[in-house]
Amino acid sequence: MDFPLDFRCPISMELMKDPVTISTGVSYERKHIEKWFHAYHKKTCPATMQNLDNFDVTPNHTLKRLILAWNTSDCSPSSSSPKTSIKHEEFVSLLNAIDSSCPFKVSSLKKLRSIVQLGEEIKIDFKRCGGVKVLVEIVIQILVENSDFLTFRACEEALGVLHELPLSEDDETVLLLSKPECVKSMAIMLQRGSAQSRFCTISIFHKMARVDYDWKYIVEDQGIDFFKALLELVSDEMGTKASSCALQVLIDILTSSKKSRLKAIEAGAMCTLIELLPDSNRSKCEKVLQLIKLLCKCADGRLAFIEHGVGIGAVSKKMMHVSFIATKTVVKILWLVCSFNPTNIKVIEEMLFCGSVLKLEALLNIDGGSSTKDKVVKILKLHGSSWMRYPCFPCDLKEFLSLSA
């Protein structure tokens, strides 16, 4: 369900239920801003990045009443759509004001976003009016050497409007957003923008990934700084939507080229991903494991996985406890690590002591043939003779290996 921008918590981007205001005048969902201050020990306003001396929160009763009223009216079958009240001339007038160098560009962009949020017909009309081109020109202005704070704020608001628009492969919007200058500006915003603008930017990148955008330029231009920004979003426990988008963008980028995997590893991706696993839900766990698998396809990735210390244990815990997809991916990870490190004593011992071998044994009972079961058999045959020397090696596996020899 679409809802007004001012009703969203700038941290989670979700509709607020218990809005509170901090000293900068920005309102947040209580549980998110309290976690920001007290669990993460942050001393800044997430939306403005201003340093704070006062960390008190004040209930915003007026905003709460507005949200409740909007919820009630929006769910009412008799409520009329506001789309009919928006005329084409309003868009043209507003776009002309934004396209000029007037001092009210930021406030005009905010108004434009609130209008665009009102429905799909309005979004189509906006794109038809050439609105995307105007916004892209605002976004790339931050690349100008003498760009100031207002230019940066205008870029943030422009990205907020672009975030609301749908993308499709035959859409001119994709071509405009894919311009090198625009992509470079968005990458900068991903690293330096407020929490809200970073969410809007990663959301746009997520939509671009869906229409097969070629990431080669941005990876080569931004290097490991781009991956560090993505990994920071992935690790953000409070911005779940931003984290999910960042994971999907990473999957799309790392699937496309080996060079991108090397840059991600250099940015510390393997360490970040392994440490995310314990507290990940099913969907996030499957994506994290997929990324680890992609990184393990190159030697540097396998080395980073082994050197982490708890990599094998972390992925093994997810085997047979999350989903069939997760189990299949874990087996592939273990196979990649085992096959390229057949004599590594650390790998052999960790797999035995972390319970990987017992779970692999359980997977032998899968009915019928499968690529996963085939990899399990190969892993067991590859290291079976080494594991047999340990007293904790399962007796059933000794019989299996002797029969299959």
C-alpha cells in the first residue's frame, strides 16, 4: 500500500505507528530511533546526519492522529480517489519551477513527490511530461565541482521522486537513469546521503537490476567504495527493505562478472556475509548463502571463507534447518571449498567438528538422484580417508565409504 512520505519512518521506511520527534525536528518510529541511539550508540540524526547533544524523544501526537485518520479514510470504500484533483497543468507548472534556478527547488521537489505518490496514472503522466529528464539533470548536478549543500539536498529529493516510479525494459526512464553521470551521482549518494536517500537510491538500483542493467561501468568507476556502501546497507538491521534491496543488487552484480567478486572480497564482503548468517530469516539467509557461494567460485573468496574462522560452522548450521534451497547452496559452498583445498587440515577438521559431516551423512538418505546428493558423495569420498582417523567419525559412513570404494 502506498502512503504519504511524511508518514514513513526515515530509518525503516515503514508506516509509523508510534511516531516521536527528536531535537532536529524529524519524526521517527519510536523503537527504531531508540535502537539507533541506545543499541547502536549513534550520536547523529539518521535523516540529516547532524551531530546531536540531546537524545530525548517527544511523542508526536498530531502526526499519529493524521496517520490514523489516513488509515481510516484510505480503507473506506466510500473514499474518493485524489487522482481526479490532479491536473496536467499542475505537473507542467511544478516541473518548470523545479527546472529553474529558483531557491524553492527542494520544497518544490518535496511537493512533487507527494503528488507522484497518489497513483499510477499520475506517475505515467509525470513520465509523459518529461519529468524524469528534469530529475536526472538535478541528480547529476552534485558532480559539479562547486556544488553546495542545497544542490546535494535537491539531489536527495529528486532521487526520492525517482524511487516512486516503476521501471520496465522498454522504458526511456531506464536509459536516462543508466547515463554514466547519473549512475555515478547515485553511487556517491549511496555512500554519503542520509538514511532515507540511501534507501531511495538502493531501491532504484534494485529496479535497474530487474531490467538487466550492465553494472560494469559503476563497478570500474567506484571500485571497492561502492561495495562497502552496499555491504553497510546489507548489515543494517533496522532498514530491512534497504538491506533486502542491497542483497539483491549484490547478487546481480556478482553473478555478472569475476572482477566484481574480487572487488567485493577486497571490500570485506565475505566477513560481513558470514557474520550476517546467524540472525538471518529464511529469505535473507538464502540470499546471503547465494552470495557466499558466488564469492567461493574464485580463489580469493575461498581463502577469505577459510580464514574467517567460523565460515564452515556458520554455513553448516543452516544446512537442513532453513530450506531445501539453503541446504543445496551450503552443499555447493562446501564442495567448492573441499575440492579446491583437498589437503587443507583446517578444512577437514572444521567440517568434522562443526557437524558438517553428520549433516552430509543425513543427506545421503535423499530419495533418488540429485546434483546435491552427488556432491555430498564426492565430498565424503574426497575426505573420507582423512576423517576415518578421528574417533568421532560416524560408523555408518565408514561402511558407506568401504562399500562405495
